[in-house]
Amino acid sequence: YEGTFDGQGHKISSLYISEAAVAKQGLFGELSSTGVVKNLGVTNSTVEMSTSDKINNSYPAILVGCNNGGTIMNCYVSASFVKTYAGLYAKSAAICGGSKGGLIVNCYSVKNTINETNNNYQIGGICGYSSGSIENCYVIETSLVTTSTNAAVRSICGSNSGATVA
């Protein structure tokens, strides 16, 4: 997505993506460097990547699968579920699966479950992986569940590479 999506404070409920077999899943699969998603809530939604195929850097999330330098601001995800299975190499979260140089600001994750099974990758409440900036974001009552021994699991951001988390 390359434009500006202003949710104007509205919320979307019951988004359902199941058995996804391609990378970058969410309400917005991929956000470009000029893309902006703002003022939007998503509730009672599910994204499941349960294919048996190996999908490198799969980026599943409820709101934005992969942020390629864009901006996500004033958004939230609540009472939702993200699930990945073995072999996906997923970077999973409620707000954004992976953020490559982008900005995530004033966002929150409440009462979500991010579940990865034998995936050994990154999961977080806001972002699974980031090399951008995450500012003024918080996570409440969000469960980060893993069966992996090598997964990077952290409340705000599972793993970061030079990211600013403030």
C-alpha cells in the first residue's frame, strides 16, 4: 500500500485470514515507504499461517504484515490472534510483523495472542522484527506463546537491528 489510509478513529472487526500460503499477511499485507496507516483499530480478528510450505520472512500480523519504511500511527489491535507453524520463519505481532526502517508510533496491543509453533523466529506484541523506530507504544495482557527454543520473544518488539524503541 502506497497511499494514506486514515481510519478516522473507526475500528474493523472480524478480519479472518486462514491457511495463508504467501508472505506478508494482514489487513495491509505490505506498506511502502510512502504508505501511512493511521487512526485505526482492529478487533476480534485472526491471521493464521498454517501452510506446510516453507515461507521465508512471512511477516504475519493483524494490521500490517511488512512495513517497508512507511508509518503506522495511532492504531491498536485488541482481542485478536496471530498463529504461525513450523518452517515459516515468521516475524509475527499484532500491529506489524516486520518493520524495515519504518515508524510505528502511538500504537497499542491489548488482549491479543501471538502464537508460534516450532518456528524459531521473532514475535512481539507490537512488532516481530524492526530496523526502524517504535515510539510511545505499549502492550497490555497480550500473550506471546512459543514452543521454540531459539525464538526471540519480547513484549514490544521480538528482535531489532539498529531500531529505536522508546
